[in-house]
Amino acid sequence: MTVYKIRNPQGLFSRGGCLPKWSKKGKTWTNIGALKSHLTMLRHDRECYKTLPRTPFAKDAYEGCEVLEFTYVPTQSNTIPIVSYLI
């Protein structure tokens, strides 16, 4: 399974959204299509900024950032009865 994150030059990760905020964990996009959709929205959609005067346009939000691609490979699988999570 491959997942994606956006990292800024300070090493923080994007939390997504119209005007991305940054955190140590950030958002994880579970497929490349979702990530591309987010980036396209930032590039083209100004609707979310009508209520945010004096805010920089989102197209600049990721300047200097990079996309990290992580591949998860399960090494061990455990079977746990569902009832264990219900108590």
C-alpha cells in the first residue's frame, strides 16, 4: 500500500484543506488521485477564500514543499477477535 504526505522545508506535514496548516503528523493521502485532487483544488478553486480576506492564495501554500511517498509492506499478520475491541 502506498500513501502520500506533503512536507514543508521546516519538516512539518500539511493537514490539507483550503489553506493548509502544518503539524508533526499531518494528513495522509491514501492514493495518488486524492493527492492530485487536493493540489488541483488549491490551484484552481478560489471559492474557499471569499471569507478569508488578507489571506495568501493557496497556490503559494506549497512553495518549496515536497511530496513524500511511503510504501507499507505488512511483515506480520495477527488475528484478533472483534469482541476484544468492544469491551
